[in-house]
Amino acid sequence: MLLVLSHMEMLFLSMIGAVTIVGCLIGVVEPHLPAFITQSFRYGKHSLKDRRNNLVALLEVPKSSFRHFYVFSVVWSSLGLGLVLWLCLAARSAPDFVITFLDFFCGKRRMEKSTSLETLVAITCVFAQCFRRFYETHFLQIFSRTSRINIAHYLIGYIHYFGAVVAILGHAEGFVAPSSPAKLSTDQLSWRIFLSAGLFAFSWWHQWKSNVILAQLRMNPQGQVITEKHLMPTGGFFELVSSPHMLFECLIYLSLIPVLAGNTPWLFVVAWVVSNQAQVAHLTHIWYRDTFSNYPKCRRALIPWLF
């Protein structure tokens, strides 16, 4: 049987392929790659410092621009959450224009995979993640004024959060035509909901704590910014991995697989998150080891004791 991918699945598959192929090339033959490839891929503490391409530099924006797509993600996930709540409370199906919109991105062969309660739990978790990241990037995280990212990274941020919400709604009760209206009932409670909510809450909280540790590296005890340098973090899950915030980013998206069981587009979103975070965590780990002579040898890049 021929596998037919939706527009959104093809989009995420192309991003997964690009980040995996380029990341592997950088890991194996980076000295032989054109500077524009390496410079476009690397950013932040492990950005390319020499052999810089002037044309690629014109396509870079401040790393603090990350704030922009968290504004978008809060608004977009709020609209998704509000729509789910409205349909559930009104016990009705999504408007025709929403169905048409989801048909375009997720395909017209969509089927209901998630109950209204499962959808509500998933979209609430995504909103909670977007809101916390919005708060962190605007009021906690300290961006270096000289740190820049390629505009491709900037645009992909919008695609990611747009796709995450669409993936959840694409196979939800009340969002597929023809389908039964969205409704909430205690019969929809299941072990999958508790498993997803529990793992999400654990990962969400520890990612917050990890980001607080990173922010405090650039502050004095009074909370004043004293440096923009990248320093060696300690404490919490930093004692096990170099990038626990990236580890918990992966777990946050993985945690919703049980509650969105059968939702194939969500698997593409998860695969994208894991492939992207793994590549960045690997480069970050190498940078820490090369920069700090006393860097603990027991730490791994992303997965404790393994990778």
C-alpha cells in the first residue's frame, strides 16, 4: 500500500532530514564543508568563529529574536485551546473553515484518534509549555548581544509551533468531517491521560529549573546581570548531562504520545524535536569539553549515562 503523507508531515520530514544530514556531515567532515553550511547550522556558544561567510552573515538575526516566535506560539496555542474548550462546552463540531484548514495540512483522509478530553489535555500542555517559554525568553533568559542565528532557525521556530497545534487538532474528536461533536465525559479518563500528564509535568518543571540555573550563571546573588559569557553550569540535571533543558524538551513532546495515541502527525513533530535537540546537544557537549579543562567526564550530551 502506497504511503501518502500530508503536507504537514512532508514539511516536518524535510526538516528532520535536513537537520540530520547536515548535523551528521558537521560531525564527520566539518573541516571539508563550505563555511556557509557550517555557519548556517551552528549558532550560540558553538557558532562558527572563523571562515565566516559574509553573505550568510547578512541572513543572520540576533539570537534574542527567539522571543518573537514564543509570542506567536502563545497566541496560536491560546486560539487552539480556546477553540477546543468552546467546542467541548457547546458539544458541537468545528466550523467548516477549520475543517477545511486541517484538511489542507493534515489530509482529507483524517480520522478521529483522540477523544475530546485527550485533546484538551494535550493542547493545555502545549499552551503551558509555550507560555513558560514566553516568560523565560522575555523575563528570565539573558541573551548575549553578539550572539546571532541564521534566519532559517528563526523561521523554523514558527513552523514548529504552528505544526504542533495543528497536529493535535488534526485527528481530534469534533475536528474531523464527518465526526461526532466534541464532548467531555468521565468515561474518557484513561491511564494514558495520567501517564502523559505526569511525565509532562515532571519534564516541564525540570526544564524550568534547568533554565533558571543557566540564567543565574550570568547574574549576581541580587539578580543583576554581570556577564554575557557562557560559563559551566552545575547543579540539578546538569550533573548528568550537558543540556538537561534539551533533554526535557524531548521528554515534553514524547510525553504526549500516549494521550495522542494513533496521531501520526504528532510523531513527526516529536521526531523533529528529538533530531534537532540531539544535534544541538551534541555540539554543545563538545563545546563544553573543549572549553573547560575541568569539565566532568561523567556527563553525557543528552541522555544520562548513554549519549
